[in-house]
Amino acid sequence: MNNSKYATYVFRLLLYISFFLSGSSALIYQIVWTRQSMLLLGSTAYAISTVLSIFFLGLGLGSFWGGKIAERTSNPMRWYVGLELFIGLWALIIIDFISNKGQMVVLLIRLFPENTWFLFLIRILISMFWFALPSLCMGMTFPLLVRYEQNIDGKSSRFISLLYSTNTIGAVSGAFGAGFLFIPKLGYGITFYIAIGISVCVSIIAGFISQFRDALVNAGGKFEPEPIEIEEKEEGGELKKWVIFLGMFTSGFVCLALEVLWTRLLIMIFLGTNYAYTSVLISVLAGISLGALILSIVISKFSIQMWILGWGYSLTGFGVLLTLIFISHLPEWMNYFYLEGTDRFYYGVFGKFILAFLSLLAPMIGFGFTFPYALTLLRYIKKKDIFSSIGTAYGLNTVGSIIGSLAGGFVLIPIFGCEKGIILMGCLLILSGFIFAIVDKKYHWTNLGFILVFLPLFFVDNVMEKINRYYLPEKHHLLFFAEGTEGTVAVSSPEKVSSEDERVLWINRVQATTAVERGVRMNRFQGVIPQMFNRNPRQVLFMCFGSGITCGTLGIGGFDQVDAVEISPEVLKAGCYFKDLNFDVLTMSNIKIYVDDARNFLIRSTKKYDFITTEPMPLAMAGVSMFYTQEFYRFCLQRLNEGGMISQWVPFHSSSEEIVQSAVYTFIKVFPYTVGLFVNADLFLVGSNRPLIFNPEGLSQKLERNSVLKEALIQAGFLDVEEIMACFVMDREGLERFSEHGKVITDSFPWVEFVSPQYVYNRKSVPQNLKRLKECVSNIENMILVPNKEEVKNAIIRRHNSRRKDLDGLMLYYEGLLVGDDVRKSFIDSLKIDGNNKQAQYYLRTISKTQIEQYLRWDDKDKAKQILQEVAPYLENDPQWQKWQSQLQL
């Protein structure tokens, strides 16, 4: 091999390495920028779509201008070096802006907090400032590198597909690195610096290539591209160009719309963790890169024809329809391979990625094949302005992507649903293939196309509902089902009416809340927390609506106004199915409902509150950690009136000791006065800017004046003030001991969002956290304000001691030890301290019923009678137990 050829290969290798790295850094930038914009501008679908639209619009305009520049420049690599350096420099400016000037954005959006058009304008302006220039530069790189590579080997038809494949493989590595490695381990800030470092490396490599450009030119000879014409020579060339433009726009539109639709379907199956979203993104990108790679291998083996591109679109559309068949069977395949509920977390993640990749493989290969093929076809039919046409085509594809992503989230899902939306997109792509065949006068190919459209439809039926039903509890049926812009919401209940109310609210297949006795008890307690202290709160902010039971409890609490914020309108509609428990909260005059991102609503608000409370989804779900960060709590503190309070729910289930302790640690770092309350297996943190003292006498007087609230609490098991006050578990000193091994959770490093998914199916988390709680329980004596009421104080202390004893039984209960005598006797010991401990009665009743029914199935009536006699004295005032016992044939 002579030196000139060797130089050509070396510099070409460096060129592809630089474009690989460029794709990697671009995906990291996009992920980090999107997250940072969500924190300040909101996480509603409209806010995120605005940000992404600006980003993609920049890519599209950059492609157009990059093509124009590529026509005129003699050294495109010099431009490429400058663009990569500018991207890295601008990224540094954005980091400084977010770190030091972010409060300016907050102050700006607070000028008109409820003006929708003003907020929309602000989001556009800020997004343009953040993303327009760097995305513009990113878009310009592809046509410039196409021009440079053609200068090296202008007669090759492979280089466009190779460049595209290399860049997309780089994007796959960037998505994997950001989603699985850098952000979980290092946080968003350091990950951003890694992307900047990659941009600098790319500019150095490109600068090296540019410096030795003469060697490359001498090796390959400067090439002034001569168009290679297809069958009809010049006939119809302009028409074909515009048809290709139309195809590029359509494929971009369909591809991004499908990504939105597929993501919604797959998240229903895989759970909405960050790992699930990243797996779907990587599956899409990997399929595209594979399609482009296949094209680079086979393109030299056949002629470049319009009808081939048309068939590529039609076959891709056929593959789109086939995905519905594959996706409808994913739950069964996950069950077969033990991917759901496995203790091997990364086995589950990898297995779900493989299933997602295989489900989307056929159409994504099609998209990866047709995109560079269309650009190559443009090069063959154009006599002049080749690179301008390539840039225009790339830009139209990107504009189509913008419109497609918006249509997917705001039109297709709400109006047609995921299944019909996917069918429409597949048919649209097949139709575009027909147009190519007609323009190329290959009419005989269109007949088979019609068969491709209808064949998969015979095997598809209600995919989304089928997926949702697959995960319902046994013998449940759907009461409500709706696919909305923000999520898929369902309500289910048992097919047969039973004494136990088991209605469940599902959001994206995750159980958000339930109407079972324990769930209602927790919601009622959350609603009465502001009444427990030496305060008289009037203005309340409630974030995350759920079933509305907590909101309804607040609504009947006598407050002047409750501002309730929920991101999904479908969740509010589902609340109607719980109106017997939430007091038909949506009709209350003192409840003001806002459909908005709750955190962003808080940031924008200029109003101050006496009480703020949240009821978010489990921490494992993507984005939920934003309600547990130090920055969020600081925003809450700013919005509190003097003496105002905030309560935060910290569940012990589906978690770990480290996560729970860190949630507590982050909370107490912000609020100077804090206490911990506990119900069932849920910890509630209460923080304030003034000392917190329980006021049982004041609560008793409020309940006497408010019979509706009093009756609601009685129905939930809070028969007296002592039962409410006894939920206290830790003062500030106890919370500090409890969280001494915790780590702070911040917006820039929300590590819990990536650790929590590992514990979704962890059955040991509740007993482990209960054991730690038992070690840190504080005495309640000094927390009670009861002047000259020693009898009341002693009653509360006695109940508190009984509830402390409950922890022994709860540890055994949540370890699953329901058959042995120890768990039953633990709650009996609690009731010996205070026979009116309703929590102990609930668990004793539940455990005893389970044990008696089990022994009867084993035909051991003597043991069943023994248990019945043993617990009878402690449950004689429990109406549910008495009703069940009267029906028992023993």
C-alpha cells in the first residue's frame, strides 16, 4: 500500500471516529438539557415538547444552512472544527447560566404566573437561548462531512450511509453512557462536562484532519461531483427531487410520532423508570444505525432507483404494523423469561431492552435504510447544488420529526389511542411508498402493497387495553380507561362486590393508590396533618391528585382554599370513581384545581401557603425524584407563610434503607423544625420555619365543630385524638439519628431515581426500615401542648407506647410471617398496653382472619378455635371482626 492510500485510510478512520463521538456527545447534551429545562420550565408534555421542538428546529435549520455552506466552502473540516468548539463553549455558558442565573428565570416566570401565553412565550425564548445555537451547529455538521467525504471518494455510494450509521451508533453509545453509567453514578453536572470533553476531543481530531487536508486531497484527488443519472436521465429530475423531499418529511414525521407511541406502549409494560425510557431510546437508535450499516454494505450491489426507496418506505410501514403483534405478546414473554419481579435487576433491564429492540427492529432498520438511501438518491439525480439539496432533505426530515413528536403526544394518543395511532402511521408510510412507485412508473408493485397494509391488522385487537388487563389483579375488571397526553390512566375493581373495597387507580400501569382500608387510612391521615399542630392554617397547596381522597379530606377540613395541582386531566376524571371516599372533591367550592406540573406551579407561584403537601408516584418512576430534592424543599420553604408547614410522604416499601434515610436527611437539611409521623408502612415528614408542637386540645375542638371530618376519620380508624397523635415517631433529634447515613438528593444528582428501580420488588425493605425506625423512636411527652390536662397527656403517651410496640408486629407482618403465633401475639401485646389502638386492631384482625381461614383449609379446626378465642377479647369492639365472625361456620 502506497503512502497516499495509507494516509487516506488513516484520515478517513479519524473522520468516522470524530463523527461517532459527535453523535455520542449530541445525545448526552440532549438528555441533560432536557432534564435541566424540565426543572425550570416544567415537565408537562407541552413544556417538554416546546423544548425539544426548539432543539429539533435548530437541527433542521442547521442542516439547511450546512448544505448551503458545503456548496461554497473548499475546506468543510475547518467549519466542522469551529462548530464542535462552539458547541462545547456554549455548553459551558449554559452550565454557568443554570448554576448562577437560574433564579433569574424563576423571577421572570413569576411575573405572570397564571398567564398561559406569557409562559409559552417565556419557554420558547429560554429554549431558544439555551438550545437554538448549539442545535443549529449540530445540524450543520452532517452536510459538511458529506461534502468532505465526497471530496475523498466521490464515486462511492456508501459514504452517506456509513456516515449516518457511524453518527447513530455514536448516539446509541451516548444514550447508554448517559442513562446507565454517567448520570446514575456521577450526576447531570459531571455528565455534562464529559459531553463537553467529548466535543473538545472531536474538534481536536477534526482540526488534525483539516491541518493535513492536502495529504487527503493528494491521496484521493479533489472531486467535483458529477451527477450519475438514473433510468430517465434528466426526465422528471425536479419532480423526483420534490417527491424525495416529501418522503424525507413524511419519514421524519412518522418516525418521531411512532417513537412517542411506542414509548407509551412499552413503558406500560416495562414500568416508567429511567432505565425503561433509556432502553426504548437505545432500541430505536440501534435499529436505525443497523439499517444504515446494512445499506452501506449492500448499496453497491444494486442500482439507485426511486421505486426501491418507495418499497423501502412500504416495507417499513409493514414493519410498523407488525410491531403491534409483537408488543401485544411482550407481557407473556416477560413472564416466560422471568423479567418481571426478578431479583436480578440488570438481567431484567437487559432482557427488557432485548425485547424492545426485537419488537421495533424491523421498522427501525427500515428507517435507518431509507434515510441515507434517499440522500444518496438525491446525489444521483441532481446536477448541481447537491449538498444544498442534501441539507434541505435532512432539514425537512427534522421538521417532520418535530411535527411528528407533537402529533404523537397531542393528537394521536388523546384522539386515536396508541394502537390506532400506530396503524395510521404505518399506513401513511406505505402510502408514501406507493407515491414513489407511481412517480417511477412501477405500477405493478402497488398491488402487493395493499396486501401489506391489511395483513397484520387481522392479528391486532385493543393492544393497550390488553396490556393493561394483563397486569390487573386477578378477577378485576376495568371501570375507567383513558389514554391522555401525560399518561394512561385506569381504574379497576373486583368483578364481584366484597366487604373489602379494592378499587385501584393505575397510572401507566403503576398502582398509584387504592381504596383498601389501609390506603384510605393513610390518605385521611395525610389530610388531617395540618390540624395536629399549634397552628391555624387557612391556605393549602396539595400536589399530585391521585384518587382525590387526601384532597377531599383537606377540602372538608375547614380551610379557606385548597389549591390542588395535577398534571394529568385523566387522573382528575378517574377521581370520579372514588367520589364516595373523596367527597366528590371536584365539586367543592373551596378547592381550586390546576392542571399543571406541580413543581413548576410551585416555582411560578407568588402566593404563600400555611400548609403544603405532596402525594407523588413511587420514587422509582422517572422524574418523581424532583419532589424529593434539596432544591424542591427550598422552593417549598420560600412559599410558606410564617409558621407554615410542609408534609412529605416517604414510603418504606419498594425502597431501601439508604433511600429512605437519604430522603429524610435531605428534608431535615432544609427545614429547621421537623418531626416524623408514621402510619401503616409510610413515614410522613413535617417541616416548618417555626417550632412544631402538637395541640390535641385544639384538634379535639376542631373535630367537635366539624362532624363531617370527624366521621371520615372514624371510618378510617381514627376514633379519637389519641389515635392521631400517636402517629408521632420522631422529633428532630430522632430524625437526625435515623438519617445519619443518608446522602443529600439534589436536582443535579438525583441518584435515587436510578437506584430505586432496583428495589421495586424488594420485599425486605419495609422490615429493614421498620427496624431502623424502632431504634430511633422519640418520646412524645415534650411534643404535646396540653396545659393542665394530665389525663389527656397520659392517654396520648399510653397510645404512643402501644403504637411503638406495634413495630415488632409490623416487622413480622411485612416479612411475610403470617402463619406463626409471634406476629399475632405482638399485636396482642400492643393492645394490652392500650386496648383502643386501632392500628393494632386492624393488623390483628387481618392476621387472625388469614390464619383461621388457613387452618380451616388444613382441616385443623382446633387451632382455628384457639386463635378465635385468643383474639376475641381484643377485637370485641371491632365491627368488621364481629361481622366476619358471625358468618364463620366453626
